[in-house]
Amino acid sequence: MSEVTRLEEAVAQLVPRARQGDAAARDELLARCRDTIYRWALVQTGEAADAEDVTQEVLIRLHRSLHRFGGRSAFTTWLYRVTRNQALSMRRRIRGRLRLVRAAALEAMVDEATPADPLQRMHAGQVAALADTLLHGLPRRQREVLHLADLEGCDLSEIARRLGVSPSTVRVHLFHARRSLRARILERWPGMAGEAG
């Protein structure tokens, strides 16, 4: 069962009660959605601080605008769109900020440690930072689709509904995202070509 399905089931009874003004249901709904909103925002923004800001904004919007949820789609689909729109708004506001310093610092860390098998010898934090850099080096839509498919376990039709595109478009973005990640990894560690098959 995917994270989204679990959340949908967990909030199924809370949403109607919260929409009717039940403060306790509203507070529990906000608490249950917070971590998921944060993960979605982090995928969109690529920065923990920005994701936290987006999360706070979405929770405020959810508190104020829950009455706008009409039930025409799943609650999590509506919530994902609110989160995505808030992240896009933030991106427009901070577009000028460059993330190259972080990528350069990571490259320097990786270049300093040149063990025979880089993936086994890298510190766990370096691996996480490298994965983050590789993921956020993808175009936004590919990053979004890859996260929803491979990290959240959503199927193609659910991703298509959330993003407002066709399943075939999702399939194309997912194919390109995976191919691009594989190419970037092999570019850094050509010796992995045999293992990658």
C-alpha cells in the first residue's frame, strides 16, 4: 500500500468533519498531512528550508481553504496540487537564488575521496547528498514523476491525475528520468557499467 493510499484512508473520516467546522478533526487532519506535504514540497523545492516554508503555507491554506475541496478528486490529489502550486509560487519568488555552491562543494567532497569503490566507501551523508544532487539535476517534471513513482510507489494513473497529464506522458517522463540518472551515475563511475547492466 502506498503512502498516499495510507494517508487517504487515514483522513477519510477527518475531511468531512473538518469541512463542517470540527476543530479537533481539522487539527488532526493537519497533523496527519504535515509529513507528506513536507516530502512533496522537498521534491518540488530541493531545499529543506524552502520545503518547510512551503509546508507551513500549505497547512495555513488547508486550514483556511478546506471548504474549497469539492470532493471531485481524492483529497490527496487535491492536497498534492495545493502543495505543488505553493512550491511553484515560491520558486518564482526565489528564482534568482543559485544552488551551484552546494553542488560544487559536493563535487569537491567526492573528488577528494577517490577510493577504489566510491559507493561503498562514501560516508552515508555523502551518498544522500549525491543522490539529492542527481535527483535535483533532473528537470522539474521528471523529478516529480520519479519521486511519485519510485519513492512514493504511486501508479501511473495516480501520477497522471495529480499532475493533470496522460499516463503515457508520465511513462515518458519516468523513462527519461531513470535514463538520465543512470547516465549521470555512469558518467561519474564508469566502472559501474558492468553492474548496471
